[in-house]
Amino acid sequence: MTVRVDNQAGLVVQVDAVDPAGDRVGLGEAKPGALATFQEIPDIGASWTIIAAYGGQEVHRETLARADLADRNWTVTIPASATDALEQAGYL
């Protein structure tokens, strides 16, 4: 599978997918303001939770049904506001 992450935030984020059992699959890093494509991702089931983190701190979490993710062309958006607090703290 291929998953795309549209990182609209101002910081590089680590993106992981979590299955319903809580097992985590590291997808990789998404650069700020860019669309990252992660290939050869295992199908983790009917429900996907996508987590974006910066410096080990979670900044965005979204849970989607597999069908909804497919309807979005396997693309998840990290909103620009996700890293606002970190940016204001001087991490940018």
C-alpha cells in the first residue's frame, strides 16, 4: 500500500500508523509544507490511526476507517495548526 501525508504544518513530523490492537508501524518523516509518499506500507486492517509527532511529542492524531482512507486516495492531512504550540515555543 501507499500512504500519502500532506504535512501543512511548519515542522518536520514523524508519521506512524497504529492498528486497532495498538501496534505501531513507522511510516517515516514528512517535511513541512510538503506531500510525503510512503510506499510498501502493510495493510493494518479496517481502522487506521495516523499519528504525527515532533521530538517525540504527538501533534496530530486521526483515526479513519480503511474505506474512508481509501476514499481520500490514501492521503492524510496534517493541519497547519498541528505544530503551532511548538513553533511559538521556538522549535521552528
